[in-house]
Amino acid sequence: MKSIIGVCPGQCPGKNDLSCIDCQHWYAIQTMSGREKKLVATLQILLEKIQLYLPTRKVIHQFKGTQHILELPLFPGYIFVYRSISESLDALDKANPNLVFKPVMANGKYLEANRNEMKFLFEVTGGNGVIELSKGIVMENEEVLIIEGPLKQLKGKILFIDKRKTRQRSELNS
């Protein structure tokens, strides 16, 4: 399933740069963790022209001795809706009373996602909405240089390495 459902607003077809994506007017809807895809599918059926965004990340998990690459939500329990938050909530209320969801609100108003954070999110996830696995080189003085992936060319200090799970945690310099 693609993470950006429908045509992302302002996106220029045929271009790889994301400079023309409208990063404003995105609202978060909270649901039960693990039910994000079901909520997206329900909204797609109810509202044909709705634009949704479910950013995901690839992770390596080990099952029964073999490693598998899984695609998991970047923000478990959340999806993003473009502009039509009221319409989306009304449609969900009418359609499926068993689906648990609520909009992110502050002071009685729907909380709009920060423009700069959405722009960064679109840049890191690329056109398909997925944060790919990164590869890095461990250098002297416990530093790492990312050579492949969305954080390419960044350097940072290694905080923790788990060789068994092939994961590491770093503090990256900008």
C-alpha cells in the first residue's frame, strides 16, 4: 500500500523533487495502534477525493532465525488528512461505529501539523512515503557516516550498537 493515497496536494506529476507539495493544512487523526491501514482504507472508500498520508519506515525484524524487512507506520496510531478533517470525521462517524479514532485537538480546535515538520517528513520519506533502511560506515572516534538512505552524507556520534539486531543509535550532526 502506498503511503500517500491519491494525488498528494500540489505534487507535480513526473517530477522527483518535492518542492511543489503543499505542506500546510495537514491534520492528524489518532486511531488504535495497528489499525492505521484499516482507517485509511475506510476513508478511501467513503470519500473518493480525500488525500491521506501514512508515513512508514522499513525495519529489520528477526522471525524464526531469519531476518525480514517490514514496513511499519512511522507514527503508530496516527494518519494525516489533508484539508478535509471535518468531512473525514463526519463520514467515519456515519460509516463504522466500531472504528476507534479521534482528531488531534488543542483548545477545542483541530490541530494543524507544523508546516516545516511536514516538509521534512515529505523529504525524508520521498515520493512513496517510506523511509528506507540506511547504511553507514563506522569511522574512528565512534563516529558514523551514513552512505545510503534518506540521511545520506550525515555524520554523527554512535550512542549504542546492537549487533544481534543489526541496529545502532546515533546522534547526527546537521
